[in-house]
Amino acid sequence: MKKIDKLVLGSFWGPFFLTLGVVIFIFLMRLLMFYIDDFVSKDLDLATFGRLLFYFALLTIPTALPLAVLLSSLMTFGNLGEFFELTAMKSAGISLTRAMLPLLIVAIGISAFSFWFNNSVSPWANLKGYSLLYDIKTAKATLNLKEGIFYNDLPGYSIKVDHKIKAPKESKNGDLLKGLVIYKHPTNGMESGNREIILADSGRMYMDKDRTYLTFQLFNGNDYQEYTDNNTYSYVGNGTSARGGQFMRNGFKDYRLVISLESFGIKRTDENQFEYHEYMKNLKELTTLTDSLRKDYSKTSINVASTSRQYYNYQFKADGVLRQKQIADGKWVDSLLKKRAVPRPDLMQMALTQAQNVLSYAVSNVTYLKEKEKSVWKYQLETHHKFTQAISVFVMFLIGASMGAIIKKGGFGLPVLVSIVFFIFLYVLTLQGDKYAKDGLLWVPVGAWLANAVLFPIGLFLMQRARHDSRLFDKDVYIIAWEKLKKRWNETRNRQPVVSSQ
């Protein structure tokens, strides 16, 4: 490897890894801001939270690679141009294309890595990340009793406290509670109502070390219970009777109520429930599913006509039968036309009902077939994205390297601004293409490749300008061109003949 190649590659890798890390961090912050309400009060341990961030960090790598390549290549050739190193190369007979050759090979390698990552790692990370996120979102919040409000998240219990005094962290006695009311609901159904209530002047609440059981230590209270007997009835007046029962009250000075916290915390869902999504599939699985869905769509479309015959009363006859019975014209046709039609409300209502049934059947089938077709488009779109995200890395390299050689500015100033503009352009075109493809407004390959199809010619144009040392972004060029244009305009106006009226 020549020294010039080592110089170019050494200038590339630092900004590349820095930009990649920054973009991944930004996308993770976006994730946290979007799901912050689901993370708060769920009492997540560091291991679970770390695994979630790790999975979603893997998911952001294919999106971050184009921007990292764009910014790092732009900064590399911007620095070389700013310190006249590109000029020295050209004076030594080294063309710009030759100077870009090592980064061109690197960009192709990163594109291949992006395709492999999208096909092998991203489906696994999507399955793990979104299944874990679903479990976190569906997990119950940690126990949080509020003063004067009934807490109903504990299965079988409704708890209210009048005052709550938070215990110090070093204390093992738990929070001090004043004025407790605890309703115990029956586990065999709610039709029998609340049959047990516990009232206590004060108490303490604490959990065990494994956080699997919650203990209420109650002081100075009563436990009221009502036992019903379905076979015993008592007279209550006005000729009515009700089931008999027994009422019992137990007073206590120190009573411990232990409640299981099994319903709290994160419970892992079977990951097979999420495998149907197109993001969880590799290229081979996407191709197989797309073919199956397309065949199912075609089969369903063909069966619509045959299944619709059940909504008609007349009998379908083959064409051969109709051809055998030729009906000749004659006066009998005119005699039938002269006859006055006898109104038949029952037949009219029957025809209207049949027409409405056929219309409802047709509308439902159109909606059903449209949804099936949209499923095919989604899987087709994800299949194309396995390639488009890899190709976008190469397209961003063309734009970044060419722009760096043209503007001849390094650092994190102008290159960052230019990179963000092009990346937003790529991101918006990708989103719009996906939306139009999913809605059927664009052919799926056109929608998937829209961003690359627009930006690739821009990259080739910038590369052609960079090879010819174009001053495309120098304001002096445009000032001079504007002055020339004004001068020509003034000369044209002065050459116009003056017409005098006599």
C-alpha cells in the first residue's frame, strides 16, 4: 500500500467511527423520548435496559452507515483540499480518481457489510428488540399507593391510605401508613360483591429481598367478613326473602397481610408471536412469503366470481345450451312489448335486496383483496430495502468525496451542514417512496429505489465537477457571472434603435 493510500484511509476512519457513534446515540435518544412514558415507573433493572439499548443500537447501524460514510468522506477530501494536499497530488500526476480509489474500495466493502447486516443481523435484532419492548410496555407499573385514592392494580385487592410517610432508604421497616382500608375481592367472580374489608389505624408496607411478595403489617384494626349460605333464606319483608349468611368481625393489634407480586414485573412473551412481521425476515424468507402471498391473492381473486353466484336466484347456463336454443324474431316480440307490466312489489323488493347483497359482497371483497395486495407490497418493499440501504452507502460516498474535493473545507462546520442536508434528503425520499409503494401509488421497485435513483445522478455530476476542478461552491464565480450577465443586459439595451416620432 502506498503512502498516499495510508494518508487517505487514516483521515477517513476517525470521522467515520465518530459519526457512526453520534448517529447511533441520536437514534437511541429518539427511542427513549418516544417511549419514555412506558419506561417510567416500570422498575427496569440495568440488565434489561442495557439489552434493549443494545438491540436498538444494532437496528440503527444500517441507517447510520450512509451518513457516516458521507460525512467522513466529505471531511477527508475537504481536509486534503483545504491544506492543498490534493493540489500536491495532482501536480505529482496523481488524479482525483486515483486518490479516491482506497476509499472507493472501502465504500464497496461497507456496502457489502450493510447488505449482510440487513439480511442476517437486523431480523434477529428486530425480533429481540421489539419483543422485549412489547414486554416492557405491557408490564405493570411498580406499586405506588397515593393518599386518598384506591389502588386497584393488585389482583383481588383495593387499597386506600389516608396518609403515607416515606421510610428512609436505610430503614428496613417500610413505609408508614395511616388510615388503611383494604377490600378483598373474591377470586371466583365479582357477582358476589365485596365480602371482606380490613380497616386499620396504621401499618407498614415492605417487600422481601426477591421482590416477589408484598407485606402489610397492620396495627389496631378490624377484619369484617360476611359468609353467605346459598341454601338458607331469610324473610326481609314485603313478601321477599334473601339468602342467609353470617357476619363476623375479628379485631387485631398486629396483623400481617402477604400479597404475591407475581403479576408485576416483566414477563417474556413467546418470540414466535412476532415472527410474522416483515422486519423479522431475511431475504430468503421474504422471497418465499412474497410468492406465497401473491399466489394466495391470485387464487382468491379467481374465486370471487364463483362464490358470488350464491347471491343470484337465476340458474347459470352453459354457452352451449344457449346456442342450441335459437330464438327467432317475430310479431310475438311486439305483442309482449305492448303488454302493460303488472307491478310486483315483492319482486321489486327481492331484486333490491339481491342488489344490496351483491354490492356489500363486492365491497367487502375489494377491501379484502386490497389488504392482501398491500401485504404483498410490504414484503416486496422490505426485500428491496435489503439492497437499497447497501447501495445508499456507495451513493453517499460519491456525493461526500466529490463535495469535499469541491468545497475544500474540513472540520465539523460546513461538512456537517452539507451532510445533514443530503442525509435528510435521502431519508425523506425513502419515506415518501415507501409510503407511495405501500399505498399502491407507485410500483414497489420504483418506490424502494426512488432515493437512490435521485441521488446517484447527483453523485455522478458532482464527481464529474470535482475531476475538472470546478469552483461550483465559490461565491466569486457566481458574483462574476452575475456581473457579466448585467453587463450583457445593459449592452443589449443600449444597442436597441431609438425610434423618433416626427
